[in-house]
Amino acid sequence: MINQNPVFIPGPTNIPERLRRAFDVPTMDHRSDVFVDMFLPLISRVKAVLKTSTGQVVMFPGSGTGGWEAAVTNTLSPGDRVLAARHGMFSQKWIDLCQRHKLDVEIIETPWGEGVPVPKMRAALEADTTHSIKAVLVTHNETATGVRSDVAGIRQALNDTGHPALLLVDGVSSIASMDFRMDEWGVDIAVTGSQKGFMLPTGLAIVGISQKAMEATQKATCPRYYFDFEMMLEANSTGGYPYTPALNALCGLSASLDMIEAEGLECVFSRHHRIAEGVRRAVAAWGMELCARDASLYSDTVSAILVPDGFNANDVVTHAAEVYGVPFGAGLGDVAGKVFRIGHLGAMTDVMALTGIATAEMVMADLGIPFPQGAGVVAATDYYRETNGVSLKLAAE
Ligand SMILES: *Cc1c(COP(=O)(O)O)cnc(C)c1O
């Protein structure tokens, strides 16, 4: 039992006690067999989560942002054109990172609340008859707006137009919580971190790499050292690292994979869907709307909730933290003050989600935001009761 309320920020997420304990290991020599025996099995287990059998996986000390940097610097050269939609804070930041690496980003401005615009992306690829676009960037789950994009649709557009660009995907807030199919979607680089779906503290940038992406590294001239794939993969091939690994985080990852495998990956996804659906029913019962424009875009890991005009969503976040000790996610960038976010990913249960929903009701009542008090709790509890036992539970600690 932990003496703290759950957090409802969409990362870092709640850490099960079992995973906190998994970090508590004495120093081990990372050049010893003990390390090799702990580390090597992680690779195939992470591949299973990414759903890749043809790709490779590396685990840098770092976070998701480091994974973005690795994706770009290993496969591209300064001046290369890349295609990206800007539709939230995370897609925006990845674009900024590309520009700082002197990449020429063709930005498709997209309203926040919408997903990656597949038809516009397709048109841009079609127009690029000389194949000057070297990569397409997709943020699978825009954590700022609670929007899931259609990665398979972008793959289809690349295939239909016969375009050879790499498909680089940010899966930081989807991987290990929402279905992600690296091989099936033809994803060339998949990026995530340890502190979201994997339920761990921050410490790892986890990156999946396709064979095509590995081939691209041979021509890519962006400077890189710490995040160099080749150097990492060569050391990994014998169970080693080119520098000091994040030992405790890797031990944590092993325990996290134990939990995910025990629950079953597909059950992890359906648990997230069920929890998210309860939150969405609560929001609907409040008479409020999500930032995500339609149901096909709904994220199962985070819901960004629009507050009525005349109210500042930041007040919801501040009041919840100060008065009830419950962290919600604030609105970021263009939607700052307009939305508050309920993160419901990682080590989350329906009962935990209900505490978030009830807290949001207390806060909104305190602030005078008009809504039918209790209606969200009733809608969510009804849904969770109806579907109880259908969807499985987070693996026991
Ligand atoms: C959290 C997040 C990031 C940033 O990752 P860090 O681990 O904070 O560096 C990037 N993209 C998305 C979609 C995220 O949710």
C-alpha cells in the first residue's frame, strides 16, 4: 500500500511497488556474465511488445526525447526533407528537434484535436516525384490532445504512392498500452520511453529499428555518438554496452515485462480501452467534450477534456493538486487553459480511474463549473460494472 493518491498525468505514470523494488539492485559489473544474463533476454521480449520480428531493439539510457533524437540522427542527413503534421505539443517538439538538426521539415499544419491527416500526407508524397522526402514523422498518440493517429493509413499512403521515405513513429504514450504493430505497419523506427506504458521510472529510451532504417544509417551524416545505433547494436550483440548502461532501469524493465507478459499484451490493451471508455462516458455525462474531434481518434491512454467557456482549465489542475493532492495533466501549447488531461495509462485499474473521475467532479463543483454532479461517476461505474470480468486485470503485484 502506498500512502499517496494515484497520479493522472500521462507520464510519468504510477509505478507498481514490484517495479519500484526491481530498481533496488546492488551495483553489478556491466561487463560481467551476470549483466549479460539479465540484459540479453530483454531484447526479444521488447520486440514482442513492439510486434516486430524483423527489426532490432535498442535501449539507451535516456527518455522518449532521446529516442526522437536517435531516430532522426541515425537515419537522416542535414538538409534532408522530412514530412510531419503539427497537431499537438509532442509533434511540435519533434519538429523543433528536426529543425535544430538542420532537417528541412515540411509541416502540415493540422488543428489540435485532429489526427495525422492521411489524405494531405498522401498528396504531399504523391507530389514528391523526385523522392526528396526522406522520412515521414508520425506521433501515434498525441499526448497533448488525447488523439490517436492512423499509422497504418500512412504506411498505406507510402505504399500506394511507391514512396521510399522512412516511417518514423513516436509511440511514447502508446507502446505497451495501446496496440502497436511495428512490422505490420512497416514502421522503420518506433520510439518509446520507460516511464509511460512500461510503468517504470524515467531512464530508458527504447527504440525499434527496421532493416531499412539500419540501411539508411550508412548514408546518414547527422552527427551522433551517444545515440549511435551501430555502436550500440555491436556492443549489444555480445550482451554489452558501449558505455555504462542504465542498470537499474534495465532490471526494472525485466520486471515490467514479467507483468505485461503475465497479464497478456492484448489484455493490457483491452484493460486500457475499458478504463478509457469509462472516463469518456463520465465526460459525456458531464455534458463536456474531449479535445479529440471524433471517436475514431480517441486515445486509450489519455483524455484531454475541454472545460466550458469562461473557465480556465489550469484552475482545475491547480485546485486538484493543491486541495485534493491529485495530479492531472495541464493543457499544453495551443490548448493551454482550455483542456485538462486525465492520463489513464500504465499501472491503472478501473477503481483507480474512478478516484480520478470523482476528484474531477469535486474540483469542478468547487470551481463552479456547471455539470450534473455525480453523473460522471454513475456513468463510469455503470460501465465498469457491466464490463467487469470481460476485460482483465493488471497483473497482481
Ligand atoms: C512523454 C512523451 C514524449 C517525451 O518523452 P520524454 O520521455 O519526456 O522525453 C514524447 N512523445 C510523446 C507522445 C510523449 O507522450
